[in-house]
Amino acid sequence: MTTAPAADHGTVDRLILTLLVFDGFLTALLAVLFLPTHIGAVAVPVSALVAGVVNVLLVRGARSVTDSVGQATWPLVAWFVGFLVCMVGGPGGDRLLPADWRTLLLLAVGLLPPIAMLFKWGADAAVERGQATRR
């Protein structure tokens, strides 16, 4: 009885990373669409908090399939590109992002926590490289 060859881990990891990048872009679009959510007359930008949590999870997922901190940033870059796409007005001049504090909140909460985590990983990798050269 012959068995099918096992899938190459490199191919599977690249596929997972590609899906995480797509998810980052999709997360930006959904966060922007749900940003103007109101409860009664009060604006409640819950999507900003959700985007921050999801971006941290996407970056952690990317880091689990790659050893490169640079490649782990790809879902976050895709999120930022999706955010920028939403900033561009449509043919009639319509804009998806409101010109108020909620847009800035979404940008800050969506980017700062994963960037801090990536910075820590990069610093830890630099320390490990420095200790390896001393030995």
C-alpha cells in the first residue's frame, strides 16, 4: 500500500501566511465598515478594539509559521493597506472613514499593540544574535 507524500511544511507555512495577509486586509475593511456603530445616540467604536486584538492574533499567527520578524509584519501591512484603501473617496466623493476621533482611534489601536509586539520580538532577536556572536 502506498501513501501519498506528506505536504511540504514550507508550502503549508506559505499558504497559511498568505491567508493571514488576506485576513489582515479583510479585518481592516470590516473594522472600517463597523466603525460608525452607535448605541442609541452614543458613538461606540468597538471595531477599533476588535481590530487591535485581531491584528495582534494575526501577527502572532504569522510569527508561528515564520522565523522572520519581517514576514510576521505582512498581515499588519495588509491591514494598513486596507485602511488606506478605505480612506480614498469613491467616484461620488463618498468616504468610508469619518473625519473624527474614531478614525484616529482605529488607526492607533489597530497598529500600536502589534507594532509593540513586533518591536519586542525584533529586540529579542537582536539580543540573541549579539549573545551568539560573543560565544
